[in-house]
Amino acid sequence: MGRRLEIETVRHGEELVLAGRLDARNAPTARAVLHDAVNDGVGDLVLRVSELEIWDSTGLGVIVGVERRARRVERRLVLDGVQPREARLLRATRMSRVLGLGVEAPVG
């Protein structure tokens, strides 16, 4: 069984590290923490996602919701360290056009 979701604050309201699984089971907790981060900061909100084992469609929905919330308060959500599998999904769904992508793992 995979790890649970862990969210580490690197810089309050500005940068978070997500590790483990972002899925339906822990989406409510992730949503609350990420919405608080949007509310508590200014400028870009960087989510480092390279340590996520998996994010399912519910997890992607959380990220999209956080991006919308950030845009409403004139912030930008940036995903850093997106793995190749998730990068392909983001491009296929055209979410890469909406979400800011920081350093992205090469797709090969």
C-alpha cells in the first residue's frame, strides 16, 4: 500500500512540498491546506510535486480547484517537479495550458 499524503510547508503561503498519494481519500485535507496557502500568501504558489507517488483524477481536481482559487485572488499556481506520466496527462487534458509548470521531468 502506498504512503499517505504529506504536505510540508517550505515558505508559508508560497511553497509547499506534496509527498505520497494525492487521491480521493485525502483530497479534503489537501484541499483545505492548499486553499489556506492560497489565502495566506501573495505572488506565485509553488507546489513541489516530484515526491508524489500518484495523483488520481480527484487529486487533479484538487489542483485545478486550487489554481482557480489562486487566479481569483490574482495569484498563480506553479507545479514544480512534475513527473513524465503526470506531464503527459496534463498535456493530454490541456491542463498544462492552465497550470504553471515549473521544472518538468523530461518526457521520454
